[in-house]
Amino acid sequence: MLLEDSSRSTVPVRISESHFSVFPEFRGTSYADRYELFCERLVRERLYDSACLIMSERKSGLTGAYSEPNAELGFNAFVSSLLGRAYAFVEMKKTFPNPFD
């Protein structure tokens, strides 16, 4: 996930609870904090194998500059996980070929 690194995404935002209650950990947090919590939960609850959260400013992002607010959700960790899954898939196909091919 790529999020713009700006004051609008990094300062705490107001919460409206008109339809449902908000989890306590989301109170007093910014959008960046919420995305980080969301990505962490996806991985820790094993809904996703890996996730990536990078932030980039509007202008410096055009040159490829970005930051990683959490190393666990960094680009290198994400790509390593993805490559590991791809390798495991290739090895599985070698061991268990599809009989219908």
C-alpha cells in the first residue's frame, strides 16, 4: 500500500461513531497509523502472507523517494515473502504435476 506522506495523513483524525463503535486502538490515530495497524493485523492473523506499507511525499515520490514507517511492513520484507511463495509454488508443481496438463 502506498500512502501520501503529508500532514493530512499523519495527524490524528476525528472519529464519527454514528453507526458503529470504533476499536480503541484507532482512537487518536492518523490515517498512516490506521493503515499500519490494518496491515499488521492482516499478516498477524494470517489473512495475508505479507503486506507492505510505504509512504511518499507528493514531489519527492516522483523521483522514487519513500519511507517505511514499519520495517516489518517494508518493501524488502514484502518482496522476500513474495519470492519465497513463488519459489515454493514452482517446487510444488515439480513434485506434484497436474495430471491434466
